[in-house]
Amino acid sequence: MRARGILAALFIAFAFVGHANAAERTVVVVMFDGFAPAMADATATPNLDRIKREGVWSRHLVPEFPSLSMTNHTTFETGCTPAHHGIMSNIFYDPKKGRYREDPDADWMQGCETMWEAAEKQGVKSAVFNFVNRWSTKRGELATYTNPPVPWAQHESDETIMNRALSLLRDKRPDHPRLIALYFPIPDEIAHYNGTTAPKTLAAVRKCDAIVGRLMAAIKALPPDREGTLVIGTDHGMMDIGPLINIGRIMNANDIHAKQASDGATAFLYLDKGESIDRVQNALKQYAYAFDVYRRGHYPAFAHLGDNPRTGDLMIVAHPPYWIAGPEVFPAYASWLGVTHIWPSTFTPPFGGLKATHGFDPHIVQMHGIFYAWGAGIAKGKEIPRLDMVDVHPTVMALLGLQPGQPQDGHAVDAALIH
């Protein structure tokens, strides 16, 4: 008995020493906006290729519907579907708060915790730069280190937030962050106006790869008592498109009295009081070649939107290669030229239109995005066949040794982790 007691004491002592000497882990989370796998296929990405050899990767990070930025930024951050976090699209109307359009204020969320809120609640300092939902009008900054929300034209440059991140990775102060989250608007902002694999888009992809290389080098340079993990994702894929669905013209031609909120491949219609939902839905059936129409609460299985009034009375979902734009996005001269009164209900813009977009049914493979993970706690040389956008948050929290935020719709991707 005495010998067994001594062995038990030695085991506990060694376990304590191992735990005390364990390296502290920092997780760097990067979102590149609109990064489709086809973009990496079309140009040289040596750092992403290195992660394929040394970490895990996937061509199928599946977004929530609509496969638009604000919905999926929030899902990426929280691990929640839109039915739980409440960000239904890039543009929508709230019955009390009014019109939402790509607002970074976390107060628009109706539930769920971002990864940085969950980390801070558990005592882990976080740094968040250029992500939406890092600030709240009511509560202020939601992480220890953030940059302030500003109009999009004034947002801090990619180089500025890279320098912020690299400085914090080198930080030896006791309150340095163990979660660093960085958002970059490329390649999305380039691909929209040039095409998915246009030369300018591929130059942006190579810039993304260079950012990855700098972060990998900084993680490698951490001192022996610290280790790092890099998690890279996107909010959606991208596909080249063709004719525009002229929603303003369709509403005028069919005398539809409603507000509309349109972006990418999706539009919500908020009918005026007295307007007949049956009449409008029947009128829209003539455009079945270009889009499908759904009533609120009767959505297809891919739309995890619940019964939220933010989605309006009817939802329009385009068939690729069609895309949707509301009349408010047209320049003033378009109205003078009668675009929403005379022009066809669907047409290809003669100039100035988008070349590529997203927002479609997430089962369409071009809507899938990249996922890469590398470093401490990550399996080696493994391709993940598929993961969902809701799975990013719990995977990051597992790497930090923390509980995910609540409520939670995702699950940690066990195949990506070393157990």
C-alpha cells in the first residue's frame, strides 16, 4: 500500500510539473473576405501550400444562408445560425430599429456571444481588429484590444492591423492577448468588380498568402514558454455572374407596394399594410426562371433564419448566374434613364456592374470557402472534407482550452485537432 501511495504521489508531482511547464497558447484567427478555393488554385500560394503539408485544410467551409458577409461574419464569430444571432443579411429592416446596412455595432445581434466575448468572460484577453461586432454602442469595446469602428472608407489598412497583431504576438506583458482576431477585406472587394480569377483578384490572393507567411513566421518566433496556432477562414466563396434581377422594375411593373432589402442573390420584401401576400407571390411566379420566392417561416432547409420578422414577408433567392440589386444602388442617372420603370426585369449591365458575387444557396459549391489551421494543437497534413461556418467558433475555443459562447449551434472540428 505504501509503495502504491509513493507511486501515486510521484505521478501527481510529475503531472503538476508538466502542467506548470506547459507552453501558453495564443490563437490567431484570420478572416479573408470572399476567398473561394478556386482563387488559390489559380495562383501561387506557397504559405497556404505549406499549411496543407503541416496542418489541416478544407475546400468546403460551408456558409450560412444567405452566403453574404454580415450574416457569416457573425456566424464565424459566434458559432450561431442567423436564427439565433439575428443578422439576416447585409441589408434588412427591423420592426423597431429600422434599416440595417452592414452595421458593425454588436447591438444589432439578438443573441449569442462572439469568440472574444466568451474568451474575455473566462479570463482570456483578446485583441480584435476590423471585425464587425467588436464594439457595442451600449457596452463599448468588447475585447481588451480593439480598433474603434469608423466609416468603411476610414477603416485601418491591412498593414496597420498586421503591425498591431505582430506587436501583440511579441508582447511579453502579463496582460498580452491569447486570442488575436484579424479581418481583411481582400480578395472580396477586388473580385466583385474584376471576376473570381481575374489578374487583380489573384494579386489580392497572393497578398493574402504573404500575410499568412508573416503570421506563421511570427508564431514560429515565439519564445519556448509560448506556442501559437493560426486559424484561417473566410465568410463565403464567390462566383462569376451574368444578368441582374432589376427588383425595382419588377415591383413597379407588378404594382407591388413594399419596402425591399436586396443584396447579392437575396432580397426581402416587407409588404405595406393592405398589400396582399398571395397576390404578390403569384405575380412573382412569372420570374421563376430567375429566382424562387418563399414566405417567412416557410424557407428551404438551407435557410436557418427561423421566423424572424427581419426577413420580411417574402424572400427572393436568385438562381445563378442571376443576381439582385435594389434601385438604391443605381447612380442617379439610372433613374433618369428609366432603369426601374422602362428597362427589362432582368438584364446584363452594359458597364459598371458586378463581375462576381455570392449570397446564393450554400449547397452551391462555389459558395464554399477556404479553411486552414496550423501550429500548436493542430493535426498534420490532413484535409477536412467539409465543415460548417458555425464550427469555427467552437474549434477556436477548444484550441484555447475554453468553453464556447452560448447558445451554440456548432461543434469543434475534432478531425483538425490533436487530442
